[in-house]
Amino acid sequence: MTPSIATQAGGLLRLLRPKQWIKNAFVIAPLIFAHAFLEPRSIRNTVIAVLLFCCASSITYIINDLHDIEKDRLHPTKRLSRPLAAGTVTRAAAFAALVALGVVLSLSWLWSAPTAVALFAYLALNLAYTFFLKDQPVADIFSIAVGFVLRVYAGAVAISVPLSSWMAITTLCLALYLASIKRRQELATVGTGSRRVLDHYSAELIDRYAEMSAVGALIFYSLFVMSSSPGLTPTIPVVIFGLFRYWYVVDKLEGGESPTDVVLSDIPLALTIVIWGAICVFALLHR
């Protein structure tokens, strides 16, 4: 039976996964660290880049859900949470949303060609992930992480500043940490049946990946801060606390399968991010 218009409208909103748009906050990083957060033009360009990445990420979610619809119908939670698998959105409506978002994204070429390159590189990466890379061990984790680096790169080119190598490698390590933890929790909560690639992993191996990535993120961030913005040194212990807290939530509170849910639901972790941002703005304002 075809779902009602109201049901489809609500389902379409969930299909876009607006809760996941918080990941696009990585686009804002260059605005902060380039000390451009008081420039109206830079703020405007960053906001546009964030919105375009929200469109791009929603396109990837729709394509992924269309591709995995039959598999999601067999998943204990996705069969209810994914609109296509649950039947609250028709394939035709999903394709219509896909076309509309594609048109919006295509117009980005008229605004900023370098930003558009980053957006379409992100789309290409995610298409490769959906149809091939997500079943390849190690490559699946790296493809997720590179998507975050592309977000930061897009934020840099949108305001015409060079992307710091320190920022790029720090972002890569942090994203590898989050992606590794996500795989760990999927393996622990659902088992290898949820993803074919999980057959190639063990909890011990993923823990080592996560530990290596967390240490790398901390070292590179510390070197980045102390070499380019010493005034941000007080943020280093805040970052350490954030990593500790996230791992606590993962290990003791059984979170981590969705990093977005952890950030939005764990008050101490959310406050840590707010405090980090406040220290960054204060230190850079008084530089």
C-alpha cells in the first residue's frame, strides 16, 4: 500500500538524515583556525559550504538506502529506522529527492568551482564506498575518514585559504578513530551479520586501530597547535578529556555505533566540545 503524503513527508525528512549533518561541522574548522570567523564574507561562504555538504551527504544516504533496501529489511533496527526499508517512503519519492538535491549541488559550480570539486570528490568516494569499498577491510575505514578530510578541505577552499597539512592529518586520524570505534560497536552489538566486512575484523584488531588513531590525532593536534597557534595550547587537555570520555561512553555505556548519537546524547562530551570551541575563539580573538 502506498504511504500517505504526510507519512512520506516525514519519511523523506528521515531519509535525508538531518541528525547526521552535525558531521559537516568539520567544514567550519578552517574558518576558526584561519582566524577568519569575524569576516562576514568568510562566514557566509562557510555557511554555504556547510549547506552544500548537507545536500551532498543526504545524496549519499539516499543512494546507500536504495542500494541496501533489501538488506536493511532483514536488520533488527534498520528495518524500522530506514524509511525505504520500513515502507514509509516509496522508491519514486526517493529518486525525486535525489534529483532535486543533485540539481542544487550542480549549481555549486557557479558559486565556487574548487568547493564543487571537493563536493563531487566526496560523492565519488561515497559511491565507491556504497558499491565496493565498504566490503574491503581497512579500505572501508579509510574511505569514511577521507570523507571528513574532504569536508575540511572544502571549508578551506570556500574561504580561499590553504589547508594546513597538520589540520588534514589530525582530521584523518580523528576520523579513523571514530570509524574504528563504529566498526567495533557494530561487531559487538550486531555481529558479523550486519556487514560483510566485519568477517575480516576482530574486536582486538579494531581496538588497536582505534588506539593508534587516537594517539595520532592527539600528537598531530598538539604539534599543530604549538607550532602555529600556541595560544590554543589550553585546548590540548580538553581534547584528551574528550577522547577519554568518548571511549568511556563506548566501553561502559555501549555507545559509539553512531558517533552523532553519542555527541548529541552525552552531556559531558557535548560540553567538552562547547568548551573547546569557546577556548579556541577566545584565544584567537586575543592573539
